[in-house]
Amino acid sequence: MLECLASGRVSMGARVRAFEDAMCRTLGVTHAVALSSGTAALDVALQALDVGPGDEVIVPAFTYVATVNAVVRRGALPVMVDVEPRTLNVDPDAVRAALTSRTRGVVFIDYGGGAADHAALERIARDHDTFLLHDAAHSVGTAAHGRRVGAWGVAATLSFHVAKVVTSVEGGMVVTNDDRIAEIARTLRNQGEPVGTKYVFTMIGHNFRLSDLHAAIGLVQLEKLDALLARRAAVAEWYAEALRDVDEVALPAVRAGTVHGRFLFSILARDRALRDRIEAALGRAGIETRICWPLPVYRQRAYVERVRPLSCPVAEDVATRVLSLPFHPLLTPDDVALVARTLREAIVGTR
């Protein structure tokens, strides 16, 4: 960052290009287009796919609201479907049941970095001539059947928010092997100005540019990716061992043939009352937690009147029982032991 400041070139420039090139090498994709946020990446990807009014886009009901917001901003209807009870990822059978003549595509996530059923979703998209867009905000370290982010569907979007495995403090990226999508994304991020031109605008774009300052952080972070993922995997193993005999909580399943990206470490409590008791006990001990997420998106106030009633019993259930524990590379075995001990003490009080 100091070198970037000293150079006097802090807007989108050489470091952004270097960050994009490094991500292409890391993921084995042809194109990476850096943007100002993961949300911007979703917006750009959906615009590049010509999503608009009258279209339906299938999304999981249990996701971060940004996934759905991007669909609505295109004027399309988000069709929210249920998730699998063991992985918390979108249920391919629910996707099939939601397909109509107006379905343009499917946007899916990997909850906490645990892979969804990528192969099944890709078959659905192929068989029904719809696009498959991977909201990979949790997934920079995720792999399914030997294929990493960007190899599934027509494109994937990344987030480099400060909480993510790789961060540029704020930032995002569209990664794809599709030349057309990449070209449109590069144009849209710069007010609709094609690369190599100045003050010539061929599309209605936006200022979605990433600065070289942010890219400088992202570059150094990306160099650490393997070490960050290894450390996160170790912390996850410590947690799994510490909670192995705690029957009152379960861990989301990891699908066979996949590599977990280890963004979140979430548990599923026996019921809501126990989840809330564990959350409160950890809070009293100074241990911060998150509920990712407390409501299916269609129950959020912003969406109650925007979507038709849906039947998503699994999403309804897991939202009442899920709790994300502290999870980052700086945790120590003693930290994990403290969390596990406090959690156990909360459970003992309910027996």
C-alpha cells in the first residue's frame, strides 16, 4: 500500500490488473474482472446475462440478502427455494420444481464454503437451457470434484469484504471462462466505457471500479491463500474434535468429493431455545457469534410484500437453529477449547 501511495497511481491500474491475473492463475480461469464489492460483481454478472423484467431467477431462500437483492435490482422476480437439511445449500429437487417457462437462470451459494451439489445444478441448467451463476462469496477455497470456483456455471462472483478468507477490505470479482461476459463486465464497471477507449460509452454502466490500494491488499492476501486455508481447516478440526460427543448440536455435512472452503464454522442446535441459550452464554463470556442467517430472505421485511408465499420448511427450521462460532486463522487451540467449554456448560444447564 505504501508503494502504491508513493507511486501516485492509486486508482484502477497496474495493481488491479495484477490482482486479476493472480486470481486467474489461482483458480485456473480465463478472465477475472475486479470490482468494488461482491454485490457489484453480482449486479454486473446479471446485467451481462441480460436478466431483466419478466424474468424469473431461482435463488436459495437461505442465503445472504445480497444474492436476492441483485436479482431484484435487474427488475426480475427472485424465486426462493428450499435448501438441503444437511448441507444448508440449495436443494436441486426444489430448483427443478420451481422451473417455469420464465426461468432465466439459477444463482446459488456454497453455505459457509461447503460445496452445494454443483454437478446436479449444472445438469439442471444444461437440460433446461438456463444459466447457472455461482455466488461464490464464501467459496474462494471451495472445490467440487476437482473443479474450483469459476469452473461451474457460466460465471462466479467473489467477495473480498474484510470478513472473507481473502480480503481487500472491500472488493469483489467476476471470474469466468466466457469472453463475452468478461468484456461486458469490464465495460459496465467503468460507466459503460469499453477498455481502450476514453469518454466513449456503449452501455449504461456504473462506477464499480476497484482501486489499486485495495488491490494491493488483495494481492498480498492471495499470496497467503494456501496458508490461510490450511490454518482454517486446522481450526475446523479442533472445533469438530471438541464438539464430537455433543449430541445436542450437529455440524453441516460436507458433500463427498468436495473441498470445504472454510469461511464459516456453523453449528445446528437441537432447537431454537438451545441455540439462543448457547448464543447468550457465549456472549456473557465475551465470545462473539453470528446467526447466519436468522430468517429466510422472503421473511425479511424488505421482501415480505415482494414475493409470493413459498414452502421452504428446511430454511424455516435451520434459521431457528443455526449459529456461527468464532472462526478465523488467528484462533488457537485454547480459544477453541474455551468456546467449546462454554457451549457445553450452556447445554448442561438445559438437561
